[in-house]
Amino acid sequence: MNRLALARDISGLAAIPGIETSVHGIAAVCDPLGALYLPDAGLLVVSDLHLEKGAAFARRGMMLPPYDTLATLTVLAAVISRYDPKLIVSLGDNFHDRIGSKHLPENFRALIVAMARGREWIWVNGNHDPDGVVDLPGASVDEMHYAGLTFRHEPRNGLQSGEIAGHLHPSATVRRRERSIRRPCFATDGARLLMPAFGVMSGGLDLGHQAMKGLFDWGSLVAHLLGRNRIYSVRYGNLRG
């Protein structure tokens, strides 16, 4: 399903259960809406919201449909409602450029304030928004160590244990006979996990891309693909393309 269509079909998708996994021995749930929930810590993780992407392109003279921020926040509100987390961690590229949060329209700012009420919110700085957020609840940090895990935007080179990161927008391609399906995915070998991009206008980078080299134990790597009506878990060795 196109990520932009999620907001229009949110009621159906919000009822679909997630897939249980673990990272560095910590129990986690991969949600079909693209968030990760750590039940023991009451912690919800999202990554690469890229809020105000349409506005950022418009400032550069390139017109995109101006629906991305509302659609992304609609999906985010649904996943927050599902888990009612104590803490939300957004893993960088929260906004598509450095000034996105400063120029965020007040109606969208109010939506975030409402979602943050009664809980903590950590904004991890990304390469698109390294200066943090402006006038939003929570704190901006470069990385966070919590519940036995490290949360950062860009994955460190080499094998890492206990890392949850974003930035690369992982996706995977499954081929069956003459048909191929490409979907955003959670990618984990049990030691580290890469998050799919949560923003509705964000693309994906295939797990076979050079940027992914050296990040996983490929024999243990599993892709949890975001499907139309469920999450599909496929071992890397069974992927084609």
C-alpha cells in the first residue's frame, strides 16, 4: 500500500496485529503502521517522519501535494492510540529540513502537543534536521541510551549489538514466479534493528544496496515487510531482487 494512502485506510490497518521480535534480548513489536513498540519499557519508536516535506520542496520551487504532514500525523496518532506509550522516540529526520519545525503550521503543532500530553517525547537529531525541533514538547538529543538499547538516527558501521536506528529507509523485494513486490520493512538480525521510514512521502532503500553492507549478520537477518493487510516476515536468504 502507498504510504500516503495509509491515512485514508487507517481504521482497517489499526486493527492488524504486529509481529513480535527481539533486539539484543529486548522484546519488541513491529507494528504494521511502521512503528516499533517495546512493551516492557512502554516505549514507542518511529523514524524518519520527514514532516513538512512538501513545504520544504515548495520553498525550493518544486511543488508536491501538500498533504504529507497531516497524513503522517494521522498515522502517528493511530499508533499512539494503539499502545498508549509512556515514551515516544522519533529517530531523526523528524522534519525534512532545518527550518521545518520553526515554520510548522499551528494546527499541526497542536496535534503534536495533544499526542505528547501525559508522556515523554525524545526527538533524535537527523541529517535533515541536525539542530533539533523548535517549540515542540520533549527534548532533542543526538542519541539516546535507554532500556539496554542505543537509539540513533544513522546506524554505526559494522555489526552493532543493541542499536535501533533509521536513516536508510530499509525496504525489501520478494519475487514469486513472474511477480515482484517491494515494501518498506523492519530489518533485524536480532542484534540491531533498522526502522522503516514512517513519513508517508518517504522512499525506501533495498536491503541489497551497498549502503547496507556490513550492517547485519546476513544469515540471521529477517525483513518484516509492511504489507497491505499484515506484516510478512522473510529471511534475507529467501528474498529475491
